[in-house]
Amino acid sequence: MDSVDRRTMLTLASLAATVPAAAFAQSVTQGNAPSAEMAPTGPEPMAKHSCNFAVIGLDHAHIYGMTDAMIRGGGKLVAFFAQDPAQIATFQKRYGGVKLARSEAEIMDDKSIALIAGAPIPDLRAPLGIRAMRAGKDYLGDKPAITTLRQLADVRRAVKETGRKFAIMYSERLEVRSAIQAGYLVEQGAIGKVVQTVNLAPHRVNAPSRPDWFWEKARYGGILTDIGSHQAEQFLYYTKSTRAQVVASQTGNIAWKDKPNFEDFGDMVCAGNGGTGYVRVDWYTPDGLPTWGDGRLFLLGTEGYIELRKYVDIAGRPGGNHLLIADKKGVRYMDCSQVHLPFGPQFITDVVERSNIAQDQEQALLAAELVLKAQRQATRPVLA
């Protein structure tokens, strides 16, 4: 019996060696290629309300996407405050000569302003948000909106005492169309219960364009605190975890020895009451990639899985916002480039109606807590 089995195996191996490898792959001719479709879009989210908002702090270019989202949502930009002449000129050019306030206090004292959006240097974002809340305004901060556990405690206290919103722009989900579509599919039960998220988030350093604070861990909080906050938020959102802890984490500086206070690699494993998550972040995007990072997200469900290729599909389909899904029905590719972005209209509605549709306050702060704890307990990668 053993000899027959060996002969059978040798025969099959010999036959396989004579068949082109492509024959085993999916293809249109074999009829098992993934089907392709445009993700359904539905009606574009419309602004239900309008409210005055102002911007303070232009140190990261994310402020432009944040401002655009608020305007799409019905926000009326009435003033901003910054001190760098180049930043001021660029902002006013983009937003039609919007008023430059004489000071931060001028904005804080203006009772007609309901919301402040800010992207100052990261370690200044939480204090700004606390001042805004104590002035009776809601706050939308660029990530990482919080860089220390002490700041996190102060933010939570201010939220509780003022009843105002401390929102965080986790743009790698809130402003990415494929990530929005993935959320719809998860909510519809397309892949069953999400058990795990795997999030790979490389970034490009583009060193000549970076300000001095970019290289200082004390200013940006560390690589997990900074760019890892996006991925922690996605882990919580897609697994629907309301409690979570960090199982293990690493951070290190491997390629930038002349920048001793910089971190260029980090990863972490989280466990929540809704699932588990793995996050890897780095600053290794090569110059040859046509975008700033090949961000990918994998959602493992009990009845299928989803992969997002958010910004690029190398040697594949052009553009970004690619979604691939395998479920009980088969395998499909979705072009998500036309999916609408609901965060702006939802958040302005939340500001006016005091609802919590655009972002759950506790979840936003839990994501910050996870990366701050991961940063604190991180070990160093051991390279042979």
C-alpha cells in the first residue's frame, strides 16, 4: 500500500511539473476570475446643518483635509490663527482670504464659533482641544491628538466636565472610500463576525520637507502613537471592540541612525472584546512607489474576508480604493473610488444636534489609549 501511494504521488508530481503554473491560477478563460463591480454609492450625504468653525494650528497638511470635510458637512469657516507666514499665505489662498485672527483668544472668546479644528505640532493638540472645550466649543484634532497618558487623562476629565466633543480625525478610515465601503459590508454581515484585523501602514519620510519636530519623539509621541493611532482605531471599529488591551509591541530606529530621537518601525498586537488586531507601521516607503504608502487592511471574518488596497495596487489596477472580498457567494473586486465620505456631514450634525453618529467619543479615546500604552511598553526589534 505504501509503495502504491508513493507511485501515485510521484506520478501526480510528474504531471504537475508539465502543466504551466498559470493553469492553477484564477483566470477569465477558466471562468473563476473575480467578478468586478463598482461599489454602490447611493445618494451623497448632504449637509443638514450649518455652524461656524475656526482653525488653529497649521503645522500638518492634514488640516486641509479636515477643513474640507467640515465645509462639505455644512461648516462655515470664519477665522483661523497661525503664526508662520508661509502657512498663513497658503491657507488664505486656498480658502478665499479667510480672516486671520489676531490671537487664539480672539477665536476662543467668539461665542458664534461652535467648533475648532486644529493641527498644531502633535504635543500641542490635546492642550488646544482642552482649551477649546473649556471655552464652550467642540474640537476636531488631527491625529495623534494626544501624545501622553497624562494628556489623555486631562482630555477625559475635560470631556466629562464640559460635555463638549474631543474628536480625532482618523483619516485613514474616515476619509478613505474603500474603508467606508468595508464598514458597510461588515455592518451588513457580508463576512460574518470580524475576528481579526491586520493593518499594514507604510509611510514615506520625504526628509527634506520635514520640520525639526518631525524627528523628535517628545513632539510626535513615537511611531505607534503617531501613525499607529489610525490602525488602532480601525481595529476597534471593525471588530466592534469596546474594551481592549495591548498584548505586545515593538518600536525601533533602524534606518535613521543620524536621527536618534526618531522611530521608523513599529508593530503591535491588540486583543479586544470583539476580536484581535495586528498593526505594522513604518517609514520605509521607497522612492519608486507612486504614492506616500501602500496601505493595506485585511479583515478576517467567520464567513469570509476582505482586503483593502487603499492607495495603490502595485502592478495592478490604477488608482486607489481597491476592495477585494471572498464570501459565500464567491470572490469579487469592488472599485470604491466613487463611494461617498459621510464624516463631514455627520460630524457637523453631531455638533449641532449633540448626537454621536460620526464618531464614538469613547472609541476615539480608547484608540489613543491603546497606542500610548503600546508605545510605553514597546520592546526593541532584535535583528540578527
